[in-house]
Amino acid sequence: MAGDRISTRLPEALAEWLSDRTDRMMTGSLDIQARQELGMWRGALAGELRRIRLTLGQINCLADVMNGTIIDAALAGSAGIVFYNAADAFHLARQTPLPGESSYGTKWDIDEKELLEYLQRLGPTADHALHDAISRWWQTDAEPTVEGWAAVGLTVGDGSAQAVS
């Protein structure tokens, strides 16, 4: 990065929120507070990513489904972006099968329903962390292995036992 300085104009509501946090956290500076808030957000994403448990087949399936999706600043509500993308992909694969192609469950040797139930229980921060990890995995051209996923901060089981419950 050319420099570590960022300058932006905040919407009024966000500026008021940051000012209030600055006062209550006694940092004394909006700049320092903004830096701390970014650090906390990064820590929250990393913490949620450490809690996610998927098998290698499950995460590779999700990478297949999420290939080419763009991360945005929205945090989904009751179910996340990864859940909705997977649910749509699984549905479409079953409804409009192409000759010689199988479902994602068959392709990746996973239980689609079990994976969707797990994804549906993820909170918005965990969903965003998972989406981000998948995006970074594609960006770094990592291998679809336990080690490849560990390189982007995701702990993946080798598939000898189902990771999700």
C-alpha cells in the first residue's frame, strides 16, 4: 500500500456514532477510534472464522457455489449471503440438471440439507467472514486442501467425520 493514511467523509449518523464511541472509550481522537474500530472488526471476522467448522467437501462445495460472487458491505439478516447462494445453487442444480452433471451433494460427497442448516445458523458476522475467506481463497489461487483453506484462516476437517452438526 502506498500509504497508511485514509481520509473519508462520514454520514452524519455514523459520525455521531463514532464520536459517541470515542467519548465512551476515552480514546480522545476520532482518528484513533476509527483505527480501533477497524481493528475490532478485523478481529471479529477472524474470531468468527475460527469458530466455523466445515469438512473439506463442504467448503470446496461452497467455493464452487460462491465462485465469482462479489463481497459487499451488507450484512444479511436471519440467514446469510453464503446460505442464500448455496440454497439457490442447490435448488437450481436439482431443478434444471444438465446431462452428465450431478447435484452439488453428489459432486462433493456432502449432505446439502445438513450444510444449509449449518449455514442458516451462522450470524451475520460469521457469514461475512466465511464469504470473505472464500473470496480470498479464490484470489490467492490456493489449493482445495485443508492447508489451502488454513492459509485464509479457515479450519477445515479432512472429511473423516462430518464437521457440521
